[in-house]
Amino acid sequence: MDANPILSAAMGGKAGRVFLAGRFDFVTVGPVVAEVEEYLPVLAEKKGLSLAAMRAVLAMLRLAVVPAEEYSFHIEKARELIGGRDPDDVPLLALALALGCPIWTNDRDFEGLPGVRVRTTAELLAEM
């Protein structure tokens, strides 16, 4: 999964309901976690939220971070597919290719990529 649903859940947004439903297993990559950590303080200040509370929510999310060696053999293919749009998305796409699973994101950079399924928060909520 991408950073935007994680950040939404940390802020008390709708993505949190998807996590709480317990219907899916969630995985991501280290760079996404780093992005979340970078933006947490910014969003906490901007939205007037407690950074400590946001970190507590994150700690409770059922989210596994997959080591790079488990998806590294798909990095080149991912770079070919999305590197021109957003090079920061390469590791996440490589993970999705390695696992053959959809990407939970609200980021339009993943749309239209051959063989890549994207799920939005709205779509996941509609299934619940």
C-alpha cells in the first residue's frame, strides 16, 4: 500500500475503517514508511492534530513492511513502468509485481499501468 491511505488512517480518515474491518492483509515497502514518517509532523501541524496520537494509530495498524530483497528482482520492470512518472513509486510497484497483488492508493500515478491493479479507499470501503 501507498503512503496516502496510511496517512489518512493516522489522521482519523476513512482509510482507518478499511484497516479496522480486518478483511485484508496490508504490506508496503520501507520507502513508503519513510515517506509517512516525513509527512506525519507536517500533517499534524497543518491539521492541528496530536503527533503522538497519530503515531499511536500507526503503531496499531496491521501493516507489514516487506524487505527489499523480496521484491528487488522486479525493480527494473517497475522502473520501466513508473520511473518516468514518479521514481519514488518504483519500490512499491516492484512489491506489487512480486506479490501479484493490487496497490491501495489514491495516487493517480499508478493508473493505466499494464498488469497493475489499483484499489482506492472508496473501492475498498464499498466492498465492506
